[in-house]
Amino acid sequence: DTEVTQTPKHLVMGMTNKKSLKCEQHMGHRAMYWYKQKAKKPPELMFVYSYEKLSINESVPSRFSPECPNSSLLNLHLHALQPEDSALYLCASSQGFGQSYEQYFGPGTRLTVT
Amino acid sequence: GQQLNQSPQSMFIQEGEDVSMNCTSSSIFNTWLWYKQDPGEGPVLLIALYKAGELTSNGRLTAQFGITRKDSFLNISASIPSDVGIYFCAGLYGPGGTSYGKLTFGQGTILTVHP
């Protein structure tokens, strides 16, 4: 099973709202990732968690706040977003040990900021 | 930083035709990955390549890790309508001593298959 789940599937929020995106995997993976993707472009890395610790922040604005409550869950808290933040937000996970680094993606959350 | 050049950018083919796309890099990668993405969905891993010169098949898909470690190609044989989508190559650099890998993506190949 290589399933990563994400909720919600779609989200519309105003610029003053606070919302959260959720990601879950039960593959025993110890590395989890958040990506942002614009239409017909490749995914752009935002954050990497390794063994529940933030390992990479790709200079993401503070209005995006990641959280990793445990090894299976990854959240992305959103506050005071801008319309240009509208995109598909993807979660991914990888094994995090051994020689296997391939990443498995979830279906994404389509975010629209109004 | 590392960049991947993926070509072609788009392809329009007839059902039953074979397809070939490739990625080249200015840097060496440890692993090459090929993903397919349908509209509104996340990328799905098709093939992972770990060794220079490795040739791997997955059904009608065949991919190779170039000898120089700076390139990879993906072939699709006998295309069908459900092959439509965007195909991304990704080079994976797993920094020594870490438990994660940073992907460098190509710009994608948009495939359209006419019945």
C-alpha cells in the first residue's frame, strides 16, 4: 500500500480566515513533505519533516505554518493568505531510511483564496 | 542550482503510437523517478531508477537511467487514451547522512492521445 491521504479535497478561504490542511500516511514512512503546485508546472518544495522534526523550510512565508504531530500526520496551517497562494497543495512521504528515497504523493488539496 | 531539461514540452499522438520523452541534467543524480499526473490529482510514481545504465519496465512503460547519471528517458508503447496527462521526470539527491531526499523536477511533458 502506497497511499497518502489529504483532506479536504477542495478549500475556499478568505484572506482573513484561518484553515488547516491535513495529510496522513500509514506506510511507516519517516519523511514527509509539503509542496505547492501551480497549473501545468512542477511541484515546488515548501517543507520537509524528517522523524517529526522540521528539516527544510524553503523560505516559505510565515502565513504558512507546518506541524507534524506524529510520524503519520502532517498539517499545514494557513492564515492571512493572499490570492496568489491559490494552488494545489500536495503532501508526499518517503521511507526515510535505507537506500529508498522515492516520494509518494497524495491527491492534493485545491486551495482558492478569495 | 540543479536544473532538469525535459523534452518535448508537449506531444499530440494517435492511439497505438509509441511515445518517447527524456530529461537531461547539468548535475549527477543518485536516483531518477518518473511520475504521471492527471488533472486535479497528485503525481503518481511510475518508475524508479537507482543505478546508472539501469533499464526498467512497468507494463507498457520502459525507462532508463543514463550511463553518465545526467539523463533518463521514458518510453510508452502502444499508447491508449488513458495515457493522457502530464509526465514529470525527477532527479533525486539524497544528501549524505539525511533521511530525506530533495526532488528536482523537469518542467513536464503534456501528452495528448487522439483515439
